[in-house]
Amino acid sequence: PHFIIQIPEKDDAICFNIDEDPGTVLRLIQDPVTGLTVNGQIIGEKTGRSDSQTRRTYFGKLGIASAQMDFRIEVTRENITLWNGDSLSTFSWLDTVMVTQDGLSVMINRKKNMVVSFGDGVTFVVVLHQVWKKEPAHHDFLGFYVVNSRGMSAQTHGLLGQFFHPFDFQVSDVHPGSDPTKPDATMVVKNHQLTVTRGSQKDYRKDISVGRNVACWFVHNNGQGLIDGIHRDYIVPNLF
Amino acid sequence: SLLLGAVDGIEVYSTKVNCKVTSRFAHNVVTTRAVNHANTAKEVSFDVELPKTAFITNFTLTIDGVTYPGKVKEKEVAKKQYEKAVSQGKTAGLVKASGRKLEKFTVSVNVAAGSKVTFELTYEELLKRHKGKYEMYLKVQPKQLVKHFEITVDIFEPQGISTLDAEASFITNDLLGSALTKSFSGKKGHVSFKPSLNQQRSCPTCTDSLLKGDFIITYDVNRESPANVQIVNGYFVHFFAPQGLPVVPKSVVFVIDVSGSMHGRKMEQTKDALLKILEDVKQDDYLNFILFSGDVTTWKDSLVPATPENIQEASKFVMDIQDRGMTNINDALLRGISMLNKAREEHTVPERSTSIIIMLTDGDANVGESRPEKIQENVRNAIGGKFPLYNLGFGNNLNYNFLENMALENHGLARRIYEDSDANLQLQGFYEEVANPLLTGVEVEYPQNAILDLTQNSYQHFYDGSEIVVAGRLADEDMNSFKAAVKGHGAINDLTFTEEVDMKEMEKALQERDYIFGDYIERLWAYLTIEQLLDKRKNAQGEEKENLTAQALELSLKYHFVTPLTSMVVTKPEDNENQTAIANKPGEGTRRQGEVPGTVKDPESQPLLCVFSVDGD
């Protein structure tokens, strides 16, 4: 899956890919104060290519949990399951339904997206990307967007969560790269000096089929140097 | 079935039951053809048992190629003809109660020597979903072997059919089983039962038929989405049955009649059922028992959680129940209602839970407040619309109308428990229907000013395995899209389901509607509206009752439904005399006298005419 980190203060964005084997679960957000966690499980393509350079991976399953509320949401490409303690509610991506309870709302928009809000301070959007059923290579997959993280604490971590806090980066020495349309540059971030490539990724929140191009600086090697530690530090055993 | 007045000379050469179901709305046509080979006129009776929930829509007689169609008239108008005959000491009736689920339609006619007669009865009903399935019930009982005997059922469900089954109580061997075929694919389902003459014989050399019993078709539809809206010709129907929701915990009070009349088998069956129900009560639920005879006793002073210990204690309590004394319905119900109200006020039951009161009685109140109207008023005031009351009437010797009215005005329903060997199963079955509420306070909403003539759109509960059906008319047939929202309170959350219908997509999806019959949504809407108006009318008074009656009557006449407000009149030549017959649709009234089927001769009427009338009461 690819990650886009938008930095409004700089009117710019950084992106990176995480390449791991299908089935791997990655910790995207963990906030010890609010008790919110978001994990994502990776899927591959229908025709699984083992070569990590060429294979594409996506999120096929997401787990959103609030320890304080004893509440969990499992989002797959087919269903959305809500647990309140031991009580289970199951919805399908064919439903249009708003689920509300104290401090929480979940809006499922048929075949499009799901918006989860915890109070006024946290809003996530999960987008369902549907592909043609007979498409030989690709599966349906999920996109995950953080729309509002104001309510998350300063201790929030995870592949996405670590970027909720302000951070700085500098880009210099823009020069032609191996692809003439994508210049390389030097980025200094978190005390690391990295070679990055100018590219673009898609934001599908508003237009699920075409998306909107977001220009970004691409960090190679699974975000190494940009993310705290290495990407394997974010592998967790289970969705919850 | 066709009952032959005289077997000799009469040949029943064809009996066909043709059912077409479109979106749960069933249109059934029963056709029987016979010929009188004898040298003299013979009387032939045509019997059909149809569901009590069905409305007859037509009956025709065809004699020697001449068809005499039925006409639906206002009941009072039709009755005048009938009463004239009755005043001459003659009685007649075409429909009478027949068992738990059915009523029997019977017509007798004289068939001249060498003549052919065709009977055709049409009735319609909306199949209701219980425990996850729609059920169509047909009674099969031909009185002789029939050369062409056939039941065909075609089902068209735009949501797609998920399961389809057909079972007949009389299919006991492979030979007869081969006469039954059932299949479904996508939106269409088909069931056919076509036994040959040999397959119908009760034994290889017998001339009597083994086709005798129940023929039941069950099916369900795909539920990829919790709701489905269909729109045809400006009428819409909205089916709502979400799945995968947790069960809302419930506080249930059982109010049990233990008066002397419950002695013996009734008491044993009640105890058996309660013990079984206790096994099914969920741990999140709260419960209590209130027993009444001349006085009222309770198991516990207040509702208790259904912990294993309490269930064990409750079972012991149930086993020790003894019958005694008279019947004090008023105080028992008020005690139960007060208990539920108090638990809610004092927050001793979960905030997100629902209350239900279930009364079982076999007789009329005869101690304390015994006036039915006053009991109804007391109960209505005490409940205040907050939760439903379900009344189960055990046996025949009770004022069922009273129980039904009381239940209906408190958002519940009444059910008869028949004094058969399986009365305990009937009780358990009822409990299972209401044991799993998934939503409470369900409101179905549509854009303001977009719809007209909406059927009931608010329900206190949605139970697992059931379905909410709302129908109406679009104010503007040319609108491009249509949006419906269903709001309800779940076990943990509040939910709002939204269904948006694109009219063009709808048109495409229902292109195959001609497969069955085109105006089914309009008829479904009319059926549902009449049914609900009749229910409301049961508890209405004065001008409101008059208005409800007028509306239901207008629709019954417009859509040719034989309801309690209308009668169907059929004329035919008969013995150079006018004949009159009437049938009252037998409701669940108080100690109703069964109508007597037959024909009545009315010498004052025009010659060569026989008038049959079918109505529902």
C-alpha cells in the first residue's frame, strides 16, 4: 500500500510505499491516551507475484478499535462489522446506514465509503475501491484516510499516527533522476538525509473512480528514514 | 377440492391451482372442471380452503360455455337479497372457518345432464415473513381421483430467491415425490405438483385419493441490502428486513391465567411451553411471572435478570403452578404493566431494552373489573403506548374480540392457541417470533410531499426473521429518484438505513414484472391499506369508525376484494328459480356461529338466476 502524508503548513506532501507479504498486519495508528488504534491487513493481487519490486499490495482489511468504548470495527471488502463488547452488528457495503451512539457515529455509504467519527475530534474515512469482477489481476481493496485527528493525543504513533504531530523537512538539490519526468532531490527529515523522487499519488476521498492527483516527495525503501524505526517495527500479529 | 353430490355420472376431469407470487403478493386461481355424464341433473359442490388472511377477489361459474362473473358489492346491499331469503327460513353461507389458518369456501350447483361446469375462485394475499421465511399454505383434498390435477406456483422476487422449498404432508413415497418439482434461479422460482391418476390412488387398486393434507411452499429472498424499494405505475412498496444486528434485551412479563378452566391438559401444555420458553430466554433479558385466577400472585416482586440461577428457580415455580378459582384479567394485567413501568422508571433494567407483556388466558374476566371496555381502558391508560401487549387466547370459549382489540390498541397482536396436542408448540412458536427484537421505535420516512396514501410506517419493534412492509403512492410519477429512510433504536446504537432508488434503474430491474402481473404493487398497497384500516376500525368509535369504514369499503369495491365490508354476488341459471346464497368471511369473533354452506331458493327473484354471495366478516 502507498501512504500519503500531507503537510498543509508547507503546502506539500510526502509519500512512501510499504511492501510486505499479503496477510501482514500493519499498525497505522495507536493512541495510548484515547485508546484508539487502527490496523490494516495487506492483500496482494489475484496473480500473486513474489517479486517485491513488481508486486502490488493493498489494504484488504482494516481494524478500528476504541479501548475506552470497548468498540471495534472490522472493515473488509465485503462487510463492515461492529462490535460493542460482545454484541455484534454486521453490515454490507450495499447498505447505506448511519449508526450512532454516545461519542461515535459510523456512516456507511453504499458501495462508496465509510465515515467513522469519534466525538468531534477524530474522523476516519474508509474508501471501497471496487474493480471489475472479471479483472484478471486486481482485487477490490480499501483506502484509509484521516480527515480529522485533532482529538488524538501527542503520544499517537503508528505508520500514519506518527505524522499527526508537526514535523519539519527540507528539500534541496532537485536534479534529474532516472525517470526524466520525475526529478530526484535530497530531503532532510528527522535528522536523516534521504534521496527522494518527485511523483504523485491519488486521493480518492472525493472522486472514488478517478481520484485527485497529489504531488508528493516519494521516500524509497519502505519509508526508511522518514518513519520512526523501520517498517517491520509496525507489524502486529492481529487486526485487533 | 370437488365434492360430488353423486359420484356416478360426474367426472371431475381437471383441478388446477395456479399461484403467481410477485414480491410476496400472491395471486391464486383455483379452477375445477367437471362434466355430468348422467341422464339427470346432479348437484356438485366446490370446496376450497383458503388462508384467513386472504381476500377473495373473484369467483366465476361457467356452465356450458356461459360464464357468470362475480360482482363485489357493499355488504349491506348484497345482504338485502340474502336476508329476504333468510326471512323465508332458509340459510346459506359460502365461507366458514376451517381450522387454525384456513376458511372454507363452498358452492353447490345443479349441473344438468350432459352439462359441463367450471368453477374458478381467485384470491390474493400478502405473504408475511415469519422466522426468516414466507409461507404459502394450500390445502389439498380432492374427493375423487382427478385426471388433470395440478398445482403450479410461479414466484418472481426482484431481490432474487435465496431458498425455496415445497412440502406436502401426504407425499410419503418416491412415487408421489416424482410428481413434485421445485426449482429456483435468480429472481424466479417454480413449484409444480402434478400427480398422475395412478399416483393419486391410495393403493394400486383403490379409487380413492391419497391427496389429502397440507401443501406448503416456503421461500426467502436475498438480502444483500436491508431494504428494497419497488415502484411500478406510481405505486411503491418498501420491504425492510435488516440482518446481522444484535438482539435488543427485553423485559418480559408473562401474565398467565390459572383459573379453574385451565385445569388439566391446558395447564399442562402451558407449563410445558413456559418451561421450554425459559430454556430460550437470553441472559440479557429480564422476566417475571404473574398468575391470576380470582386473585393475582407474582413469582417475584419485580423483574429479575435471566441468570441461570433465576431461570432454574423460575422453572421450579412454573412446575408448581396449580389451577384454581376464577378470572381476574384486569388486576393481573395492571400488575404486570406497573411492574414494567416501575422497572423502567427506576432504571433497574437496561436503558436500551424493550418491554413486552404476554398474557395467556382461556376465558372471560369474571372477578374484579369484568367489563371488557373498562379493562381495555385501564390497560390502555396504564401502558400509555410505551410497549406492546400480546394476548394469547387459549381454546374457543373466550371473548377473542376483546383480547384482539386490547392487543391491537396497545401495538401488539392477539393469537389463538388451539386446544390441540401441539398447543405448547404454538405457545413456544409465538414466543420465538417476539423473542428477538432487533430494533425498537422503527420509523420509516419518505421525502415530504413526495408520497401519498402511506400505509403504516411506524412500528414498536422489528423482530428478527420478520419484515416491515410499507406501501404508498408517489405524488409525482415523473420524479427521477426516490429516497426512503428507516430509523430505529438497536441494542447498542441508533440506526438510520437509507435507500435511494433511481427510477430508471428501477424500470430496468422490473422489466420482467410482466412475468407475473403488472399492477401487483398497486394491489399490494390496496390489500395492506384495507387490512390496516380494518384493524384500526376495530377500536375506533363514532365518526372515526365511519371514516375508516368508508375508506376500507371504497378500496374493497375498487379493487374487487371480498372483505368484511363487501360481498361477492354470482348469478347463474338454476332450476328456473332464483337462488340466493351468502358467505360471511368468518373472523375470530366471539363464539361465532359457523355459517352453513348451501343454496337458498328465492321464488320472488327473476327466473333462471341463482345468486351466490361471498363476503368476509
